[in-house]
Amino acid sequence: MEWGFLVAGLFVGFMVGMTGVGGGSLMTPILIFGFAIHPAIAVGTDLLFAAITKAGGIWSYWRHGVINWTVVKRLGMGSIPATFATLWLLTFIGVDEGQHTDLITTALGLALILTSSALLLKGYITDLLQARSGHPVVSALYRLRQDEQHKALATVLTGIFLGVMVTMSSVGAGALGAVTLLFLYPRMKGVEIIATDIAHAVPLTAIAGLGHSAVGTVDWSLLSFLVMGSLPGIYMGSHFGVKISDRVMRKILAILLLLVGIKCLL
């Protein structure tokens, strides 16, 4: 079984290194459906796995000065309290004792479908908003991001949503956060959006993961095997990814996540 966990970590690390997304989106379903790991333990362990594998990215982006700490703070103002509230809810309903596991799989399915939709429709939605710029609804959305107070509130609300979804499913901190930031902060460069998203995702997943650990839904032995497998996978994926179209890989990944999400809901 240990070799299986190492291979799983290698595969997910390879996909993360090649596409930049897919860590939690892939690992949690693999643990649940591939290894029959209890959903709560799969989520809790994967949260810390995501925090560890992405932590190095913060240092690199910070050195290049591309992290927007104001946006990170706004997201955190929503996500951190939401994370603690969600952890309390999960403990209260007894998920750590094996009860209501269908709640986690349902949340996982919804998060995977939303993530895959964000990956597939990001460019289409951007083009649609530009083409319908005169529509009343679209105009209201554009006014939202032009008003600093409204934009700050929308960012905090986004953080609340991400805090709930990530804590319950370990999915959403990457793709969903990036798509929202892309809309709310159009003047931010692509690398700034990615860096800011990661700078928020690492503490969010770490806090949520440690919270799961406190209630007994983290398997530390499993985590160590996943991390050991992922490190060479990330290295290989980052080198292999430059030879394959990022757009093609993201579409393949999005379709895979969509199918797994549907399976979680059935």
C-alpha cells in the first residue's frame, strides 16, 4: 500500500508541476475512490499535503515581489473565520467519527464541478463579459470591481466561500480563487494572480489541515508517503510541462475533474 501512496503522490505532483493546478482536486478523489480512505481523513490529509507542496511557491513569488498582500489579507479575512466555523460544524455533526460522510463527498463533487467549470470556461466567460459590456447585469458587475469598497467586500465574501469549500473538500483554493481574482482585479498580471492565489491558499490549507488534525482526521503516515512521492513528481512535471500546450493539459484535467465530480454526486 505504501508504494501505492508514493505513486499517487508522484502522479499528482507531476500534474501540479505540469499544469499548476489539480493538487487537491486530484488527490482527494484518488484517496477516496482509489484507496478507500475515509472521506474526512482524505480531505484532512490532502489539505496539509497541499500546504506543504505549495509552500515553496510563496518564497519564490515573494522574492520577485509579485504577491498582492492587500488582496491576500482581504481573502484571509473571509476564509480564516469561515475555516474555523466549518471545522466546528464538521466536529459538531461527528464527521470525524464516521458520520455524515456523504456531506463531504457531496461538497467534494460540487467543488470539483465548479473547479472544472472554472478551468474550461475562464476564457469564454471573459470574452462573453467583454462582448456584453452594455448589458445591465454585466455593467453592474463592472461597476462592482471599479468601486474599491465593493470590491473589497466581494473579495472577503469570496474568501468566506473558499474557506468553507476548501475545509470541507480540500478543493477550490486554486482554480476558483484565481478565476475570481481575474475578474475582480483585471489590472493584475497573470503571474500576480497566481502568486496572490497561492499566498492565500497555503495558510488557508495549512490552518484547515491542522484543524482537521486536531479532530483526528489526518493520517500522518499517509501524508509522509504522499509528500515523498510528490517532490520528484513536481520536478519532472515542471520540466515536461514546457513541451506540452498548457491549454490542452488544462482541458484534459478539467474534463477529468468534471467526471470525478459527477461520480461523487451519484
